[in-house]
Amino acid sequence: SDTGINVGYAIMYESVRTVTSIYPETVLLDMAAGSITRFLSSDNHNLKYAGITGLSAIVKDHPRYAAEHQMAVIDCLEDPDETLKRRTLDLLYTMINPVNVE
């Protein structure tokens, strides 16, 4: 794997964590939620796990960002990694609401 790419993902992940831990700024949250897509669409299990973890941090306080990633999160359930599946189920549980349960 390319070290430069991994460093880029690490910086992006830490940026998402920082944005979710500071005073909510809509523009920053939009950018953080958008960057999560890159993690979730990766073939790398570790990046998907980081994406699920990052999205969990966002959705915990700002649930409106869950809907745009719902199908990508559900796709993570098909991953062979059991840890990723468990973390995905935890996230899906927090994402459930009366509108998307059907």
C-alpha cells in the first residue's frame, strides 16, 4: 500500500474527528460527512472501519447526515470482516428512525 495515500486518509480521519468534537459548524460538518464517502467506498477493510467510526461520531450529534450514507453503510454488512460488521450494526442502530425503518 502507498504510504502517501495512507497518510492522507489518516489526516482526513483526524480532521473528521476534530470537526465532530468542536462547536458545530455546518460547512465543516458538510465537508466531514462528504469525506466519509471516500472511506466507505474503499475496498480496504481498515478504511471502511475508519469511515464507519467517523460517521458514528458525526451521526451521534448530527443525525441528519445519516441518510446520505445509509446505503453505503448497509453495504458494509456484506464485508467479510466481523469487526466491521459489528461496528456497522452499532451505527445502523443509531441511524434508525421512524422514516427510514421501512
